[in-house]
Amino acid sequence: MKYSDIVDYDKLDPFKEECIKRFQKSLTFPNKRGISIVPESIGLTAVAIDLGKLGGDFYIAFGVEGLGTKNMIAEAMSDLERIGKGIGLEERALFSGVGQCEMAMTLNDLSAIGATPIAFEPIVATGSSDYLTNRNRSAGIIDGFERGAQITGVAIPGGETPTLRGIVSPNTIDLAGGSLGIIAPKSRLITGNGLEEGLLIYGISSSGIMSNGVSLARKIAEKQENGYFTKLPSGRTLGEALLSPCTLYSPFVDSLLESGVDVRFLSPITGHGWAKIMRHKTSLRYVVDNLPVPQEEFRFIQAVGPVEDEEAYRAWNMGVGMVVIAPERDRIKVGQSAKNCSLTSYVLGYTEKGEREVVIGPKNITYKPR
């Protein structure tokens, strides 16, 4: 099975590239107010904004992201529980990770440029206003947002709940959101400009599938005899594993930078999977010679899919949700920062001179820019 049969980035990315091209002129529009977009941040996971004389030694960071289809797993499982074909899982609990995962999608993007998130607002788009009248379901979604705010220390001052009849199915929702952060001092901005050969590639553990490649995982799960209620070796159901709340990396990144780690680049492993390691345009080979064992849900869906290694590492994070590129001398500090946040760090490999590509040696995989 291939993720591109469901979500084809080769068809989506040209639209993004055309947007970047057409919107170039707009980047100068704030200049008349003494405000500027930091050029080095354009094309990264979030954008940095310099307030000029209105500000001080800091940048504002901004980004938006969508959840994807993860909520559809909770919806499918709760529908079966409601008609007595489940295993007794609480509906509120099934939805409790959804809000946190939406927050992770945008807040982690802010963290990747060195920002500390300070505010987030969600968009919960429904196809029918009736969707949110289900109290257990709504409470579960709010639980996730509330927990995400507590973990990251962000404010949620508002949001939007549009009803998009005819666009969104009445039995589901489309979750998205925008976030604001602060990069203080300005020297904390991470753009990848310090990338060079001889650095280590550190991988930071994920909570599971997070929110990328979920459509492929759903397709595989729904073909199983027991669907999302298929039991994994640990005793958890596949659906519960796929619904694990997403890791929020901002406490880790704050710890990393406050401990003095010379971070050259940060990359969330989201869409495009491990190919995201080479997100920066610098011509370097990113050599991965050590792979952590992915969580049981990855091993299961890859085996029964079946999904080839090259596709799996391009579609899913395979147990690594964030990559840190920094010198070898910071190895202990990176590990301690991860441990402080109940995460695990791995030395995945190193950078070397060469054409821009990611080489995963143990799997004989090479990803090149498309």
C-alpha cells in the first residue's frame, strides 16, 4: 500500500510552491508599518516577524496547521460502541486526544524555529451543528485542548466553530488552528543556516503515529476483521494506539535551548516522514545508521498492509517525532532535555558533504528532493 494513493504530495506541493511564488510581493507590505517578515524563516515550519521599533530583542512567530483525519478513528469507534459492537470504551476518552493533536500540529511547528508558543485558537468546522450537541464527544475534544494548554503553557483566548454544510460531512469535523509564539532573544531563531558536515542527527521519541499518515493507517485498519478493535500484543486495540495524544515538543525545545545546546536545525517528522530531515535546502547528506524500534502499531500496520520500508518511513514518523541537528559535544544535554520531558533521545546518524539526500542505511533507503 502507498500513502500517495490517498494523499499525493506530488500533486499538492506545486500549489504550495506557486503560492510562495505569487505571495512574494506581499511579504513587503508590512514594511510600511516598520514591521518585516524575517527572510530566513520563509519556507520553514512557521514564520518569524520582526516588529522593528515597536518591539525589542524578540521576534513574533506565527503558524497554522490542520489535524487531518485522526478524529475519524474516534468517530468510527464511538459509533460502534454506541450500537453495542465495541468493547466498552468511553466515548469521551476516545476523543480526548484529538484536541491535543491539533494543537501539536501547529505548536510543534513554532517550536521548530525556536519559538515558545504563547497562544492558540482552534477552528472546529462541522457539517452539521448537531455534531457538537453530543456532550461526551464535545467534552472529549475540549479535554484535549485543555490538556494541551496546560502542557505548553499557552492561552486559548478564542476560536471558531463554522458549520460548513455540503463541504464537511455531517458525521465528522475538520479541525485546524493557528498559533502565536515569541522568539526571545532574537538569537534563539533557528533557521538551519548553521548546518554543516560533521553534526549529529538526534531523534526524539514520538507518542505514536501522531497526525501524519493517518489516512493510510485508517485504510489498513478498516480492512482488518475487527477493524480498530483489533488487539495488539500489548492488549491495547489498534484504534486506541492510533488515537494516542500527540507529543507536544515545546517544553523539550525550551529545555534544549535553555541548557545551551547549539541547535543548528529542528524538524518535526510530519508529512513526507523521514524525508523531512532534509527540509533545509543546504546540500548535505543526512546519514542515518541507527534506527530505534518503532511502536507496536507501526510494526502491525506495516506488516498487515503490507507497507514497504521505503513507504513506511516516508508516510509515518516510525517512533521519531522530532529531529534535532546539533554538534556531538551536546549529546548529553540533548539526552537530559529529552529525559526532563519524559522523552527518549536517539543518535540516529550524522551529516556529511554531498548532494542533498537522506540515507537510511539499515533499510537501504535513500530519499532525494522531489
